Amino acid sequence: MKVFNKKYKFVNDKDRIIIKNNPTENSDAYFAFIHPVYAWILSLFNGKRTTQCVLDIISKRLHISDVDADRIIKSLYHNKKELAISYDGVISMIPSYVLEYASYERDEYAESFFYIEPPLNHNRRRLSYPQTLLICPTLQCFTDCIYCYANKSYVHKEISSDVWCRLILQAKSVGIERIDITGGEFFLKKGWTKIAKTLTANGYYPDISTKIPLSNKVIDCIVDSGLKSIQFSLDTLQQSVANETLCVNGNYVNDIKRSIQYADSKKLRIILKPTLSKFTCNIENVNEVLLFANTLKNISKVVVSIIGFSCYKSDDNYPKIRPSLQQVYDMRSYISEIRETVDIPIVDDTFIYKKCEMKNSKVFDERPLCSANVDGFVILPDGTATICEELYWNSFFKIGNINEHSIIELWESTKAESLYFLSSNNFPHDSACHKCKDFIHCRYSKGVCWKLVIEAYGQAKVLHPDPRCPNSPNSQNQFTLD
């Protein structure tokens, strides 16, 4: 029987319907706008109705002939690629294999779920309701990484674990689909077990990252909390290198290896992530990590990444510790070769910025979408809400505080909406954006990377163009790899 593919679901976003998936390790995120009528039709394939039954419902409900109803249904069959279908003057995007032959049943969508008061809005990227939260319960750390991205100089008072738990419950009640955790070391937060249990009790299972050699007792608590995975940020297994790059001493490497091995024995899904500087971006170092990963029974993947510019270190720090382009190219070649010979999934996340990509029309036009203030926001340790993680307490991007406003109030606040709907008049006359003829298309389609703007020009120049824009001024900081 044909069934609406279980990897897809619909979201009612007030003035449009969204079709999306829940991305996994093996699939990318899918997100598109779909006409409510097509969404309703797909929902009828719930595993309980035959195709003929669906055809009868469509023809009667839409007042069309069986022939026309059959034509609509057949347009959705066997689509190996994404389809663009026009209905009532609106383009709908239909993902590949949206219907599949299967024996499972899906929950019913009420027909009222698909009612949208006209007109439909398929132009605005920003969602009517937030779908994601990134929470930062603490900025306390066990290591002192030479490439640290966190703003540790800002004086603040952390909100309690009880406040975080209430926030998680609120997130569940308003339909937040995903909560991720950043830091700081989550396992140094007072009351972390309570937060973890509240997360899992409400269906949130973040991959929490740590550099701490966790004790067996802490790992037992992680398992008891219901968390299913843990990411160890394992840059190196060479103690002398760890001493230099993480500012640790003693038996750090042996201790964290034992911690990982114990977590593995407790059947936690293990992710290892080396983030490479010039001291660690070499085949010998990464090969040691991979050999160790190969000894683990529950290894999920190894993610190899490259350090980036930190907005909260001295301006000359990054040029001193960044790997060379040749080191990165050699690492990419090694990853490409080694992943063919091992059973462990190895993710090449060696993204870098190069000088030739700045002030570059092609690169700028092909930039990825900026998700800041589009589908969710970030909550900092003191409850401050901002639109992107590494912007931290920059006042321009703060949209409020969770101690004073609800999630929906923050999302619908004048500040949050004004940050998305900026006009060229908001930009100073010395910014190329002030008089740019492509302003609307640029800002409202893909947006710009606010963090990259700060990396290039500093915290006080947030209204400068994205440094990849051909109209941008020369960068003030050395934030590229070369």
C-alpha cells in the first residue's frame, strides 16, 4: 500500500505549510513550502486507505473528476527527484520518494491542520514559530584551548538548573522540535543531571560535547539520565601536544581514553571530534585518533574539523595557530583515502575560509543560508537570548531574556523581527549595504553570516557587508586560513 513516507512530516507555520524531514547522520535536512491542498492529499496516504479510497476523497472534496484526481495522485508516484508542482498559482516542492510502498500506518492529520488563511506566504524564510533552541547552560571549562571561541570575559550570573528545566518544559509545550547544547562544559553545570533528565523525558536527545575525562560515576549518571550519545572532542592522543594546545597536564590523555572506553562499555553512542590546529593537523595525530576509535564497539562517527578564527582571542592569535593550506589539503586527501579502508564513518568537516573567497561574487552568490533568527535562537548562561551562538552578548543581536519573556514572546518581539526585517536605512552611510540595489534579495534570501562580519571587521562593525560580498571593504582581521 502507498504510504506518505514516514521520514517526512508537515508543520503548520501560520501562513504556509512546511514539509520537512528529521535529518539523520546519513541524510541531509529537507525543508520546503508546500501548498496546503497537496499536503492534505499526501496526508491521506496514512497506511489505512487504498489509493482508490484516496482518489474518491480527493474528487469529492475538491469537486473534480476521477480522471483529474487520478492525474494528481500519479504526479506524486515514483518521484526519484524533488518535484516542483504548480497549484492555484502557487509552486509546491515535493521531496523525492514522498510516497512509498509500506505496511506501516501513520497518525492522522486533522483536515483543519491544513487550513491556511489566504494569502499563502512562500517568500519569507523566517518561521512564524521557532523550531529549534540552542542552549548554553555554562561557559565553565576543564581545558583552556588555544583556539577557544567562547566569550569568557563577560561577567554574568548563571541561571539555575531549575530555570533551564522549566524552559525545556516550555519548549516542549510550544512545539520546539530540537534542543541542542553548547558551552562550556555541560557536565560542570550544577544540576546537570536534572537538566539531562528533563531533556530526555521530553524527547530531546542532544549529542553533548565534552573534553573532560569523565569519571565512571558521571558516565553512569549520563546513562541513567536517558541520554543516548556523547561527543568527546578529542584533538590529540599525544600528551605533550595536549599540554600545549589544551593547557592540561598530568595524565590527561590516558584519563580521557579510559573515560571514552568506559562510556563505550556502557553502550553510549560515541562521537569523536578532533578540531585541528597547526599542531594537530597532521596524519600521524589523526591516525592515532582513528586507530583508537577503531577499538570502540559503539563508535558512531569521527568528525574531523579545522579551527576557525575566535572573536574572543587576540587578533594575532589565529595566524599563530592556524594550520597551513597544505596541511588542510593533505588532511583532506588522507581522509578521502582512509575512509575507504575502515568501517568507521569519517566525516570530513574541514571547512575553511581563504582569501580568494573574500570580495568574490561567485562565492558570495553560492553562500549557504544563514539560519540565525530564521528557525530558532540561542539562550546564554544568564538567560540572555541572542540570534547566533558566537555573537554572545553583543547588544545589537540580543532579543531579550528568558527570565522575563516566554519563548514565543522572544520570537515575536519587535527586536527579533526588526533584526530579520532590516532595511538599508538601518545601515550607516559608510556601509556599502546602505545604498546597495541588491539589499532586499541579499538579506531576505540567504542572509549574511553575522559572525563572519565580526571576524572580519570587529564587534563594532556589525553593519558592514559580509566580507565575501564584492562590495565589502578589505578585512581588518586575519581570519582566513592563508
